[in-house]
Amino acid sequence: MPADKKHSGLTGNFSERLYQARTAAGLSQSDLAREVWGVQATTEGYEVAKGRDRISSYERGKSAPKKDNLMKLADVLGVQVEH
């Protein structure tokens, strides 16, 4: 992602910022789940669906990630976590 398009971080309305960062990175929810949780191709079916559901839940504001998952999301998306 070009530097001028890089998001400042995952703050404010977390669900909206996560969606914006994910789509700006050109990732589907499944792609992001694979990147964050390292799902291998041999276990894609159930594990990717579970990860995709988790990302969807975050983006809909139904749940929030624990700190370790927040850090992984920020790392994969190339954004900073602001307190």
C-alpha cells in the first residue's frame, strides 16, 4: 500500500476502521484470516470459515479482538494500534 494511502491506525470506530484498512489492502475477510492466523491450505475449509466469521464479527461491531489478535491485525494490515 502506498505511504500516502496508509491508514493511521485502528482507532475510533474500530469496526469501520478495520473494514477500511482491509479493503484498502485489497484483502477479503478470508484472505485476512489466512494472514492473521496462518491457516494452511490443507485445513482451509473449516478454519478459514471460522476466521472469516471472526473478521466479519469485528467489522459488524459484534465483538472486539483481544489484544494479541488486535496486534496481529494491525501488523498484517500495516497500521498502528493507537490507545
